[in-house]
Amino acid sequence: MSAGKFIAGFVVGGIVGAVAGVLLAPQSGEETREQIKEASQKAYDKASETVKEIQEKAETLKSDMAQKGEELIGKIQGMIDKQKQA
């Protein structure tokens, strides 16, 4: 499952759950709208936080892969140089 699909499912599930809970609670319309607003903001904040964490992990992974790639290129270049000398 891709990270994008996971995040989309997470956000949609959170919003649907929050809205269903608020709509089924016995209260006035104004209170319901306020709760929907708060729940939507919390879901948005949580999704934003999750996206930032995924982006940070992706950046770390990208950096690690670039470093390992450079190391591999250096080793290959060393092997080539040895072959040229032999």
C-alpha cells in the first residue's frame, strides 16, 4: 500500500468517524457545527503531522541511499583502477 493511499484513507476515516459521532449525539445544531469544526481541525492537524513525519523519513532514506550510492561508486572506481594497473 502506498503512503498516499494510507494517508488518504486515514484522513477520510477520521473525518467520517468524527462526523458520524457528532451527528448522532443529542445536542443543538450550533454545538454540532462547532464539534464538526473541531473534529475536522484535529483530523487535518493529525494528517499534516503524519505527512511531515513521512516526508522526514523519506528525506532520511534519500540521504542514506545517496551516501551508499556514492560509497558504491567509490568502490567500483577503486576496482576499475586496480584492473587498469594490473
